[in-house]
Amino acid sequence: MSDKALRRLHAAYRDDIDDLVTRRPLPGPQLEQLDPFLFLNHHGPQVYPPGNRGLPFGPHPHRGFETVTFIVQGELTHKDSGGHESVIHGGGVQWMTAGRGLVHAEISSPDFRVRGGALEILQLWVNLPARLKMTAPRYSGVQRDRIPALATPDGKGTVHLISGGWNGAAGPIESLTGIFMSTVELRAGGRVTFPGVGARTVFLYVVRGRVEVGGGAAPEHTLVELGREGDAVAIRAVEDAFVVFGHGEPIGEPVVAHGPFVMNTRAEIAEAIADYQAGKFGPLP
Ligand code: MN
């Protein structure tokens, strides 16, 4: 077993949305995508005051990919035109397959707007291959208590397993494309190894702290790009750290993205816009 080597670090850049602190390491100036991973927004951490306006993501459409949303602190209310509705709290995850098309709202509850509170949310966009872009929409909202929290072998960390298998356990989400997804907490000096990632693209973002991986050190708010060689990833915390760690099979198809739509061709984007404008994605409940 050999470890994948660090190829490049991609620092997140600041791109606030109204009063919502937002950092984005992907896409970046030196990285269009990390096939099949397309986009990451890191919102917060911040404290909303009482009487706030909440999250600014009112009804909008998606087609052709999946959104994976990690609620680190606070809460997120989701409603979509597939009839799904939930409020997911800190430590929980929302996994939405937009497929052939959904309209959804990602907003704050009336209670959060009145009382305020801490908020930290990450949203990752995962691409779908051509054969699944028009699949039926799906949504799973999973609270913290349904996500296995597995101690690392050295006892200095926890793997929160969202999808895929690790050390005999399975995450609650079944990804259509076999995506492995987790968040990992490591105390300073803690170390964890993920084997069996040879042909896969690794997604590793440092939410907090500082880690060593692949022969280099990655600070907070950095996306780590690893090389293709090697079949394992070893992560060591230099200081207390919290990271998103996943991996997936590269799709290797053309990506044509336009706002909330990610397809393979310009004609398919035009079709998505026309279908949305014709009301084919349905109304919100
Ligand atoms: Mn959205």
C-alpha cells in the first residue's frame, strides 16, 4: 500500500452572499473541477443575531447533479418540488439528487430567524454521469444520530460515516454512483488511513485546524488535490482538525455548467432552462 502524494493546495477565496460568510475552494483559479466533485461552498462559522433574515437561498432549480449539504452548526430547512421537506440540525447531512430537475429552497426556520444562533454549513456539488443526469429526483435528510460516529484505530479521532463503508460499518446514504463521504475529527497528533482509493478521485477539505497529508501540510480552508498514483490516503492532524473526506470514481465526460444546471452539452443546458421556464420541475409544496 502506498499513500497518494500531495499535488496542489487550493485555498478557498472569500465570496460572501449578503450577510452569509462564504468561502469557496472549488472551482478555483487553478482547478475547474475535481471530477466528479464540482463545487464547494463553506458558509460561516458565524453567529446570526436575533431577528435575522436567515439563509438567502429561496426557491431555485437544479438539474444534472447532486448536492451534499453538511450542517456543521445551526440548522437548515429544506423543501423541494419532489415533496420532500425537513429541518436538519448540526451534525446532520442532506443529500439531494437533482437528476432531471427539482426546485428547492434552503432556508432558515422562523425560530432561527427570531432567536438567531451559530451557523456553519458546507455544500458540495457531485456530478452525475450522462446515464444518470435525467434520473428521478431523490432527497435524504439525515440527522446526526443516524450517522455512525466511528473511533479511529488510534483513539484520537472520529469518522462520521455518511455514505460508503469503512471498518465494517456503512453510512446511511446509498450513493447512486458509489461516492464515499465522511467528515473526520482528529485531535492533535491523531492519524487515520483510508485504503482502497487507487483509481478514485479524493475530495479533502480542511474545515478547521491543520493536517499533514501526502507529504505536505494543509491549513484551514484549503482543498487538497492528491495525485493519481497510490492507493491510500493517510491524514494526520498537526492541531485539532475537522475535515470533509470523500472519494469517487471520475466520470470523464464533458462538463457544461450554467448556474444551477450541470449537463454534458450546451443543447442540454438550453433544454434545462426551457423545461424550468415551462414549469416542468414542478412547484414547491
Ligand atoms: Mn440549491
